[in-house]
Amino acid sequence: MGSIDYDELVELWTLGEHGDLAPRDGKVSGVRVATLPLWKAVRIVLTDWEPDSVRQKTAQIVPKGGMPLLELEEIRQIFERADFPGPDGQ
């Protein structure tokens, strides 16, 4: 991963009704939860969704340009490398 813009707006997705988050025809299949800064999406997946392992494991972060999809292991790596704002940070 090159340089990361933690304030970049991304889309946070999770498991859809068919259990599918794979890209199809350049689009993601699943449920779009929100559009928010990368740092906030990462923190939601790793902290807020931790008790719900299915939701956490199926989370994907999609940059506004579309691909690539960031899956749980990549999200963890971003979290470990970053100095994110605290819980009250916006």
C-alpha cells in the first residue's frame, strides 16, 4: 500500500442478503452502510463491529473511485499503521 489519505471519503459495505460482497461489473454487491472518512470506516469495522464477527469479517471499504476493495486483514493493517483521532474526534 502506498501513501494513504486517512481523510479520503470511502464507502463502507457489509454482507448482503445473498452473502456476497464480490465486485460484479465494476460494482460491489452487498449493503452500503455509509460514506465517511477512511479513518472512521476503519475504526467502525475494528471497534464498533468487533462483537459481530460476521459483520466484521464481511466488511469492505471501497474508495470513492471504486476498486480496490479493502478486506478485514487490509483494514487491520491500516489501523495498526495509523494515528487515528480519538473516539470523539470528527
